[in-house]
Amino acid sequence: MIRREIQMMCETGLHARPASQLSSLASRFSCDTWMRVRQKQVNLKSVLDVMACGAKKGITVEIICSGPDEQLAITEIISFFKRLNNPKKSINS
């Protein structure tokens, strides 16, 4: 199991489009992927869970991956958040 924290700096937080992109990314991996926001832990493979978690600007989220491809998954998910936090880069790149 691997855990990493990252602070949300995106003005809009995880609204529909980035939540969908994040869930799609997490679904590519066979490992379990979770995000902890405050005391709430949600499944990253569920777009509804991601949208409902309340990840807004200034909140620190913890990404948790557990399984055979956990290292690759956490690297890609943290990279997604870094691109999301940087408004000069596209989250599709």
C-alpha cells in the first residue's frame, strides 16, 4: 500500500469533468485506488464518489493505492493532480 498527499490548488476543485477524468484514469489500474478528503475515503474509480467528496481549493487530499500496479497508479494519479493544479497545463496532456 502506498499513500501520498497533495494539496488541491485548482480554483474549481474536482467538479464533473476532472472527476470523470480522474475516475477514468484510476480505472485503468488493477489496484485499489482511494482518496481521503478530511475524514471521508472514496473510491477513485467511482466518478460519483469523487464528485461527492468535497475536494476544493486549499484542501489536502491523500491518495491511497494498493495492489500489483500501485506504484504506477500513484505516480499517474499524482501527476494528474499536479496538472490539474497548474492552470497553464492541460489535464489532457
